[in-house]
Amino acid sequence: MKNKMIKPSFFTLFLLLLLSNLPAKTVSGIVVDLSTHEPLKGVTVMILDNFNNVQHMKTTDSKGVFLIEGIKEEKFNVRTNRYGYVNTVTGPYNLSRHNTINMLIRLENVPIPLEEVVVTSTKILPNLDQVNYNERKELGTGHYSEWNDFKDRSLSSIYDIFRGIPGLVVTNNGVFFSRYSSSVISVSQPPPSIYIDGALSNNNNIAWLNPENVQAVEAYNGLSAPSAYSRGKIGGVIMIWTKN
């Protein structure tokens, strides 16, 4: 069945408004449902470099709008991710020829069948089970925190969640694993590899992430980190899973 045409006047006005104020090397746009054309809130939009590493990341607002500024990569792909929708990767795009790119992204809704749940003393969240979170938690090689563990804290930033995880030290420059389980960190201490919904955050700048949107966190020191995520680095691994 053919999709209905979206009224061009709304999106033309939207894009013209953005174009009038955007600096160079900017990607902006709106994400909508493919069938209903309704704006989608909470969609993670990522800028991927040639090695498929995440260089920039933003989340759409209540109107489905996102704005990513200060992009240095000349060629890149754009990846979108939201639970319940088909993840998309488009590109490559080239900012050497287009200093500003405006996008209209349509995401297809995918019904997620849920298996019969047998209630036990351990609650298993289906979306976390799909990324093998519960399997890693059963192994117990790291530290695992879920929304119910930190929801009652005063969470002003994502780093407030990390302050409750043993072995992690939060500084003005970010978060690190303490080699000696103390609050003193050597200058040479390497930073951990941080993943958001399975995507590597290349610059570890995650201050933008809303702690209210975090569903679970995994933390592994350099010795216990899964090799698929540590990639031979010794700084440890932190994995953040959002509610989207």
C-alpha cells in the first residue's frame, strides 16, 4: 500500500526556518512515523565516521526535531535508533560540498511480539534481553544497575548514576575506573570505552544524555570487560542502555 504524501508546506516552512539560523557543518531535521506522519520523540540520531564509530549523537525532542552542530567529518553516515522502529543508516553524506544538511527521516514501526512471561523473583526486561544484558548479568563479571536501582536519587546528570557504581570515579573530565578502588586516579589512567545502545561513543562526551532516559548501565573494569566491547583497550567498558 502506497504511503500518503506528507503536506509539503509544513516541512518547507520547518526547513526554511532552520536554514536561516544554522552555522556551517550542521545536520538537522525531523523524524516522523512512516505511516501516521506523527513526529517521533526520543529517537537517537547518530553521526558515524568511515569506521562506523559514533562521533556525534542527539535525541529528538517532542516535535521530532534534532540538531547536530560542529561536525568535523567530511564524509559520514546517519544512523537512527528507537525501540519499536526499524533502525536506519543513510549516507554517505559529504559536508565539503554541503555545509548544512536538512533531513526528513521516516521510520517504520515494527510490532514487537512478546513471549509469555513467567513471573519469578527476577524481573527480565524484554528489550534488555534482546541485547544479551541479562545473560551478561548472570555471569556477574561486572556491575549492573537498572532504573529501579537509581530512580529515587537526585539525578541532575548522567554522572550521578555513575557515582553509585563501585570502582568508578567521577571527575570534572568524565568518569574513570579506579585502579586501587580509591578516589585518586593517576594522570595516565586511560578512559573507559563508553557505549550507548550498543554504539561506541568516540569522544566519551555523554553529558547531554538525560539520566531519566537510562534504563540500565553495565560497568566492567579492564580485566572483566567483554572482549567484543573492550577491543583490546585496558580502560574498562561502560554500557548504557536507554528506554527508547
